[in-house]
Amino acid sequence: MIATEQAAADPWQTSLGEVDWSRTHAELARWNHVRLAPASPSDDWEVALHQELHMRRSEGLWIETLRGQVAARAATAPCDVEGFVGWFEALKQTGPGQGDPLFAWLAKDADLAAMTWFLTQEAAGEAGFEDLVALSQVKVPATAKLELARNYWDEMGRGNAGGMHGPMLERATAALNLRPAIETTVWPSLALANTLTALATTRRYAWHSIGALGVVELTAPSRVSQVAAGLKRLGLPPVVRKYFELHAVLDLKHSDDWIANVLRPLVAEDPSRARHLAEGALIRLACGARCFEAYRRHLWTRPGMAMAAE
């Protein structure tokens, strides 16, 4: 269990101070890996259902904790279309984790060991954007569904296996001989993937998932462009850089299209969705900010790196 003083110092523990989130997210990560994989019928399916109840309760407690932490700020999101879009777009500058100094450091100063550690953490916490989009689009209104379909098709390389984004990242990981594993990944990275998976697979959080994925498209380009710059500075080959260089450009268009064809029509049809979309966006950004903090804590406390944060 988490020590009382640690819980008091960590706002992520305020609602559930007795929960060991490090252990919980490792368990959720393993469960998500199994439950989302294609499988065959089994005689112990009832046992699996009992396990699922336990895991989905842990997952739900986590999401509700996050909702509580962003509720006040999400409540400031306007419910009219223009007001909401303005609020949402402002997250690119004012949202949690934006402008984190980690990324300028990766671009300009990080050595190869630091960069490969960072990429290993990111690979271990990758939830699969294309699958999250596919799960999130189920039964949503037509205009939003069509845009999510276009986004998914881009993620799938528009039918070209060589252009699929997921395998592109896997090739970069393989080229660097990285070995991502749950056991060696900081828990906020696991939590980020678990959070996005929970939102996308739980229909009561459908609008939250769309808000979370939309804010990824909005905020990712500035970060991935700095990662790409760091990779190029370190002399790493195109196979390693391609995934990041692609998203630095493509996500700019995805963001514009997401706002125009997903967020606008959803809020116009039902203004009450604005609150859920806002919560999802803030939850995703807060989880990212927690990752960046954990990464900096590890990377900037290595021997010889004591002054990196200054």
C-alpha cells in the first residue's frame, strides 16, 4: 500500500489514498493485453468473468478518480459550439503538460541512452491509436463516425501495410533493439495506456474517449516534432524517425478535421456532451503530464544530470 505521506504529497492519490496504483496499473496492463487479444472459447469463461468484474472495478475507480480531479476545470467548458471549440483549442497552450521542458531537452540535449529509455517507455505505454478510434466510433452519429473512419484509415496507411502507423512504431522499436516490458515501465506510462483503453472500451465514457483522442491530435505535433529533431540530431536512421516525423505533420490536419467534423457536430446536436468531451481531454492531458514528470524524474537524476532541469 502507498504510505500516507506519499499519498498526501501526490494529488493522484487523494481520492483513493490506500490504492497501490503502481501495482494496479501493472495488473490492468496485463489484463488489457489479454482481453483485447483474439482468443478461442474456453471452459473457464465464468472464471474469466469474475476476474473481469474485479479488474473493471479497479478500472472504474481509477477513471472516476481522474474525473473528480478535472471536474472543476471541465465545468468551465462552454456548451455552445463556438465557445467549446475555443476552449478546446486553448488546451494546446494551457492544458496540463503543455510546454513541458522534457521535449526541448530531448530535441537539443538528450544522449542516446536517455532517448532510448524514453522511447522504450513510450512503446510500452502505447495503446494503439487505430484500435482506440475503432472502439470509440461504435454507434456515434454519422458525421463524427465518418471522420473517425477517415482518421482510422490514415492510421491504417490507407490500405498500404508499409504505411500503417502501429507497425511503423514497431519497426522503430526493433531497429533500436528496444525491449519494452510492463515490469520496467514507470506506472504513469502504463496508466496512460490503461486510461485510454478504459475510455474506449466502456460506453459510458464514449464522449470522454472522443475528447481524449481529439486532444491527442491537437497537442501531439509539437511534442513528436521535438522527438524527431532529437532522433535526427543523434544520427538515428529514417526507419526510427519516420513515425515521429509523420505525426508531426499529419496530426495537424487530423486535429483540424477532428474539431470540424467530430467535436462541432457532437456539441451542436447535444450541448451536454461538451462536459464529457472536456473531461476526456483534460484526463488525457493530465495523464500525459504525469508521464512527463516521471520521465524527467528518472532521466534528470542520472549521474551527471543533476543540473538538467535548470
